[in-house]
Amino acid sequence: MNLDWIHFYSGAVLLLILVGISQKRTPKRHIPIMISCFVLDLASVLYLEFTRDAVFEAYRRAPESIMQIHLFFAITTLVGYFVALPTGILLFKGRKHLRKFHKWNAMVFLIVRCGVFITSFWVHSKV
Ligand code: HEM
């Protein structure tokens, strides 16, 4: 296991996600917090790509099962964000029937985002 500041960053974003979810009944706070989490998570992926060649590294280590699990969690997290955005916007505009779907997506999202955080301690590159 290899620890560096990016884990603290990822853990801090995870805490912010929990804060955002705790504000789920107050869109004025919930929406900007969740969009900020999305931007912060994307920024960390871009940072890892530009400084540690993360995509190539993931491809190179794809046969490792921990990397496969990590990639599954990471890609599903991204899908979760891309589902949350439009359903959240439509929900805000009054399409209340989407609330259940938005909520289910949120539950899956939370599990896989925690999965990204936990597995990142084992797939982390030493470069
Ligand atoms: C991954 C990111 C997100 C997660 C995990 C999340 C999670 C949640 C959860 C758990 C609820 C409560 C659902 C319920 O109990 O019925 C909720 C409500 C809501 N979310 Fe999100 N959300 C996310 C992103 C967004 C975004 C990006 C937007 C808008 C652009 C948004 C807009 C809303 C709105 C409008 C509500 C309903 C608030 C109300 O009760 O009036 N969410 N969200």
C-alpha cells in the first residue's frame, strides 16, 4: 500500500459528497455541492493522467484483478455522475417522477465511489 496526498484529496471529496447528500432536500445547497464534487473528481483524474500517465498505467496493469475492480468502480462512478446531472436538472425543473431513479443512482454511486477510494490504496502507482 502506498499513501500520498491524492488519497487525502479523494477522501475529502468523498466527505464533501456526504455533505452534499445530507443537503438533498435543499437544492440551493445540494446542486452546487454535487457539481463541485464532480469537477473535483474530474480534476483528480486529469491530474493523474498528466502527471502519472494513469490511463496507460491502468491499461498496462489491466491483468491485475485489483486494477480491474478499481477500473470497474471508477468507470461506474463516472457513469453515476453523468446520470445524476441530467436527472438532477430535470428533477429541479419539476419532473418529480425522476426522484426515485435519482435516488437509486445515488445509492449505487455512493457504493462505487467508496470502492474507488478503498481500492485506490492498492492500485496507486509509485511513480
Ligand atoms: C452524484 C451526484 C449526486 C448524488 C449522489 C445525489 C443524490 C441525491 C439524493 C440522495 C437525493 C434525494 C432523493 C430522495 O430521497 O428522494 C437527491 C435529490 C435531488 N437532487 Fe441530487 N444528487 C447528485 C447530483 C445532483 C445534481 C448534479 C443535481 C442537479 C443539477 C441534483 C439535483 C437534485 C434535486 C433537484 C433533488 C430533489 C431535491 C428536493 O427534494 O426537492 N442532484 N439527490
